Amino acid sequence: MLITRIRTTLKFFIIWRIISIFVVQTYYVPDEYWQSLEIAHQMVFGYGYKTWEWQLKIRSYVYPFLISITYKLLAILRLDYATLLIYIPRVAQAIVSGYADYKFFTWTKSDSAIILLEFNWFWYYCATRTLTNTLETSLTMIALSIFPWKNSKYRNSSKFLWIVGFMCVIRPTSVIIWIPLCIYHIFQTPKNIYKLFNEYLFLVLCTLVYSISIDSYFYGEFTFTPWEFFKVNVLNDIANHYGTHNYFWYLTSGLPVVIGLPILYFPVAVLHIIKHWQFLSAQIISLVTIIWTLGIYSFLPHKEFRFIMPLLPLFIFITTSVYSRQKFKFSASIKQILLLLFIISNVLIVFYTGMVHQRGRIDAMNMFRKGYVVDNPSEADVLFLMPCHSTPFYSHLHLNISMRFLTCEPNLKNHPNYLDEADYFFNNPTKWLDKNYNNCTLPMILMTYDNIVPLIETFLKNYQPALVLFNTYFPQTNSGENFVIYKRKF
Ligand SMILES: *[C@@H]1O[C@H](CO)[C@@H](O)[C@H](O)[C@H]1NC(C)=O
């Protein structure tokens, strides 16, 4: 097979991911821009929007700080073109993801595992995005590849802990996955327990020092973001503002979507592991990690597909390593058909999600920046009449212009019957517009969705359509199939 010949080269994995940057051209979630590029842009160029998370200090600056290093270099070289600001961080993530895929291969040493990983649509869709979940997933793969599994050459090594520490800085919830794995490490290690304790202590101290230093520096006062994060999200239930799902959502929707067809084989693998547990310590601990993590995540009301992405490598490891031990085997041709089915279904999903679904949200910003709407975008001002964070923001324009969108801050001050600005607008668009744009200069550019147009017809009398961009066949609430850009009549 082709894979067998090219598999061992790191170059192959990196090129595979870099190509995927150009396949995946769509918008997934706001955090990809608003919690990363936007903040880095603000750090280096002095303008950029900071969402409420940054006012409450619940996000760590460590991740945007890494991106800001590339921005700073581009600024010094006077190469700070918007296109480079958009793509360089993605290329950097693609290289990390490619390296992670390669390390995953050196760990599993399995062709099937690498096919399930490289063609998993969800990983393909996310692997080059500037999401902390993406970096977390790559780092998980790297850490697993040097984890002190029984009989592995890393049996005596605790190096993986440095990666885990860093991961927990950029995403505090990573702690959850690593609790069972670290317990396993502590009980299985041939090392002296005092020596191990010292290693953990040293690691925790170093991690705290660099994360607190970076955050305190950029927030301008002493800040320990994981604690603030915990207070806001867990004690005050703020995350529920962004939607809740029932307890079984990860089982019924999350896993099937993220893992895809191989999930059907998973119960067989679990039975096998339970039967032969004495010989399968790595599989047992992976399974415990998965069950424990899903159990905890299921208690948190706000659930998203991307949150369980770091479990993907463990799933693939379990499925493929158990299959190769089974007495029962699919015949060679059945196995090929199954793999082919898996690949084809995933490629189709990638084409839709990566090239079609929600592309208008990004195209709009690019077309506007490139002058397809007004000749001189740096002199325009923009109003977004659509759900909050529907598009990337300053990071995709690199123009210091005035822009306003409908905010969606959670109920931070505990007002009874709280409505955020976007809710307020969608309840009664005319009322909101009258209140905010009465007797004042109207914004030069208006961006909205086609399904919102009939709601704001009176207001639109002042505007003429400038550009209509396809967005999606399956719009979410309050967003439409097409993205529409209007220009003020003079
Ligand atoms: C960006 O524009 C605002 C408003 O005009 C101005 O106050 C601010 O100083 C500008 N920032 C930079 C870095 O140019």
C-alpha cells in the first residue's frame, strides 16, 4: 500500500496537513478567531476586540502570546499583510499537527490507526485551526507517544509531563484527561517514589511560574486564570449561556460525529479488553481515561464536539490495537471495502464542511478587505446585524476601522430576565435600530443574512445591496443561507 511506503516520513504528515489548510476554508466556531488571532492582533498592533472572557481574566494569554510572536516577527519584517496574519498561524498549527500525527504513528505503529487518523473528517476539519482544542489534541498525541507505557522505551521517562503541564495552561480542562494517566504513571513507575514526587513538584512549580508570569504581565496585575475560569464557568454556570445539552449528548451525538464509522467496532473492542485485561494494560488505562473523561464532561451542561477531540487518538489506539489481536478477522477484501467506505464517507463530509458550510462568514471579511465592497475599506465603518461573533474580526482585516456587532455577553451581573444585545435585537429589530440609530450618521457598511433582510426593511431604505455571498445550505438559528453586504446610499 502507498501508506506503507511513505508512512515513516515526517515530511509526508506535515505536507498532508499543510495541504489541508487550503481544503478547509470555512468558519467553525468563534473561538478560532476571537480567543486567539484577535487577541494576538491586539497585543501586537494595538487594536482588536477583547471579549468579556478577557475582561474577567478567565483566559490565559499563553496561547495568543505564541501567535503574537509570529505577528511581531511579521511586523518587524514589515510583512504584516492580512493574508499572512491569517495563514501563518494556521501553517504553524499544521506543522504541529503533522508532527503529532507522525508521533502517533511512532506510538501505534499501525497502518490502520494512521488511516483512521488521517482520514478522520473531524480531525482533518480542525487540525489547522487556531483553536486551543486543536493544539490540545496535537499535544495529547505527542504526550501519548512518549508516555511511560509498560514495556515501552519511555518506561523510565517523565518527559511527557512537561507537555501535559503546558496543555493544562492553555486548556485547564486537560487536567481531566490526564488524571487517570498520571495515576497510572505514579503506580507503574519503576522509579523511586520520592524522586517521582520531586519531578512532579518541580514540573508543577515551573508550569505555575511561567503561566502566572505571562498572564500577570499581560493583564497588568497578579492573575491565576485557571482559578478565575473555574469560578466563572463552574461555580457561576456562565457557560450555560451558550447552550446546554442533555447528559447523554456525548454518547448519542458527540462520539458518533467525532469518531465516525469506527465507533461501531468499539463495543467489540471493549468486550475484548474486559476479557483479556491482564495483557492489555495500555488499552485498559486508555479505556478508563475515555470513560472517566466522558463521564465528567457529560456533567458539564455546555457540550461541544471539539471538547472531546483529544480522546480521538485514544479511541483509534484501542480500536486498531484490539482488532489486530482478535482471532476473528474480516477477510482482506471486506477490510478493504470497510476502509474505503470510511475514507469515502469522510472525504465527502470534509468537502462539504471544509469548502461549503459557513464559508460566507469568512469570504465576507476577505472580500471587504480586498475592496470588493467599497474602494477604500480603511475609511469605512461596519455594522453587523447578525448573531454575535458571526465572522472573524480585526485579525482578518488588519484595518483599524470602527466596527459594531450585536454582543452576546452572559448575565454577568445577575439581572433578572436578562437579555443580551443580540436577543434584544432579534426580539424586535426595528425597536433596536430606532433606539441605536436615530438621528445619527448611519454606518457605511451593513453586513447581515438574507433571512434578516425582511425584518429590517425600513432601515434598509438607506442602503443598497453591494455583495451577496453564499454561506450554507443548513443555516443555524438567526443566520441565513446567504451573507448579504449593503452599502449606504449617499
Ligand atoms: C485605532 O482607532 C481608534 C479610533 O479611531 C484610535 O483611538 C486608536 O488609537 C487606533 N489605534 C491604533 C493602534 O492605531
